[in-house]
Amino acid sequence: MIDGFFDRLRAMVEPLDAVSVLDAGCGEGETIARLRDVLGERIAAIDILAECVAFTQSRLPFVDATKASVYELPFGDDSFDLVMSLEVLEHLESPAAAMRELTRVSRGDVVLSVPYEPYFRLGSLLRGKYVSQLGNHPEHVNHWNRRSFPAFLDAHVDVAEVAVAFPWVIARCRVR
């Protein structure tokens, strides 16, 4: 499933020909590591967790990794050709505020992904995870599906493409 996710993401990102890219919510840098050859010359990454930033910096020394919040990105307006924020919005109390920041720093494309509900939760239940929460990851405060995610995004961006890489939904958007 993970390989399918990254294959679908690659198919979405590669044609964009971005020179500058921000991975907002980079975690351990897995997306950058897997897509490095299609991400352009200038790659920046942020994460709220200092240990993730440190790991990304040591793993991928060519990346400008910084501890920061998606609510307050330390970049100027229109700083990046492509902004990616993968598996982040479902964790946020205010995803709309994050979208305002993500679109502010993008001069063109934004690629986002979220768990595809209720399938993501069902998968957790089948694996015996988070049973007392009916499969809901305790850090997930937002839940979207193939229809509700683009509907949420429409308030912030022009949704160009929505794809399912089961059990995730990926959207490619354009800044207005």
C-alpha cells in the first residue's frame, strides 16, 4: 500500500516540474527520499517535531529542514513552486488556517493527502489497532473521504485532480 501511495504521488508531482519544493510536515523525510529525483533543485522541509527535523537533516543533508508549524510557515509569500503536505491535515484543530499558510507560500501547486475514511479506520480495526476508538487514530481529529476532502479544499484552492491510493486520498491543487 505504501509503495502504491508513493507511485501515485510521483505520477502527480513529476509533471509539475517544480524547481522549489516545500514538504510541510516532513516527518522523517520519507517523501523527499522517495521522490528526490522529481522534486527540483531547492527542497525545504518543516515539521513541528524537532526530532523529525534532526533526522531529516541527517538523512537528507541537501534539504533545508526547519522546526516550524504549518500555522506559521517561516517563508515569504510565493516562495515555492510546489508545496506538499501529506498526512498532516487530519491532525490539525484548524486545517483551514493551515491551508491559508500552505497556499500563501505556494506560487502554483499544492499537493495534499489524508486518510480515506472510513476505510482507514476499518484497516486499523482489522489490524487490531485503536479498537476502543473504533479504529480511529487518537491523533486524527479530522476525517475526510473522496467527496468531503475536495469539498473542504474548494474553499481554499482550485482542485485540479483527486486520486485514491488506498487507503489515502491525494489531491493536486492550484493556488488561486
